[in-house]
Amino acid sequence: MDAKFKLPGIPIRFGLDAIIGLIPVAGDTINLAIAGYIVTDAVRLGARKRDIIKMLFNIFLDWLIGLIPLIGDIFDVTWKGNLRNIRILQEALMREGAPKISPPEVSK
């Protein structure tokens, strides 16, 4: 969502988050919902509350500033809240060891 594309000659990468964010108000709200998926996985995998709060702050800030025309679009390209949240989740999983999820139930 944050670093899929690169324009030739420009070292900055951007993703669907920045493209969807070009749609006034609705684009940033759509991105908020998509970013929530990472936080949902973090909760499911047993990340600490402190890490979840950091992740929620990242997506809230991305959404809030993203609502501001032009400034929000530039912020979407530079902030990369989803990558920040993936990094927080990876660090949490490394710190805590294996994910704390139960195996799926098998119906007989």
C-alpha cells in the first residue's frame, strides 16, 4: 500500500495509499479501513496494547492529515503509515516469539 510504485528518476516510492488518497475525503477513509486490517492482525497475533496504540495513532494521523487537500497527498507519499505499522508488528512478533494464535478448528 505504501511503496509499490516508483517514478523513473525520483527516489521516492509510493503506493496505492497515495493514489486512493487523491479521492477527496472518501479516499482517505478507504485507506483507513484498509490500514485497519494490519491492526486487526496485530491484535489476533497477540501484539501488546502499547504496540496496538502506536499502530492506531499511525493510521489516525495518516487519515487526519490525509483529509487536507494537497498537503495530505504529499503526507501520504512520505509518511508511509502502513509500513510503519508492519515494522511495529514485526518487532512485536520477534520480541514475543511465535504468534499467539490458536490453530484453526477442523470440522469432522
